[in-house]
Amino acid sequence: MNLKPMQTESLEKLVIQRMPFGKYKDSLLCDLPGNYLAWFAREGFPSGDLGGLLQLMHEIDHNDLRQLLIPLKNKGF
């Protein structure tokens, strides 16, 4: 696993970018359920920016840090 350093931009993207495919298509990345993120962790994250964001969201969820995204989500990004 090769995580990029966390940047504010990445956190902002989690609250504005929507899942482009699958069961949770059109859901905000920050709203994806933990079991779905864990499935990607087991099966492999997509390549590119989306994969990096899903990996970051998985780490946030796994470490019970979703509350860190609330101020960004409320800010209206």
C-alpha cells in the first residue's frame, strides 16, 4: 500500500466527489460505508485519484476518524 501524504485538498475531495460506479454510485466518498471501503482494501483499490481517495477514506473510517470530515462537509465543499 502506497499512501500519499494527506493534504487538505484530498480531504475536501472526499466531501465533494461522488462514487462514479457500483452499488454506491453517486454517493459522496465520505458517505461510503466501512464494509464497502474494506472490500476495496481486500480486493484492490482502483488506480488513479479515485483509488487514492478511497484508500484515504478507508484509513479514516478504519481509525474511526470520520468526525474530522464533518466541518468540511458542513462548510459546503
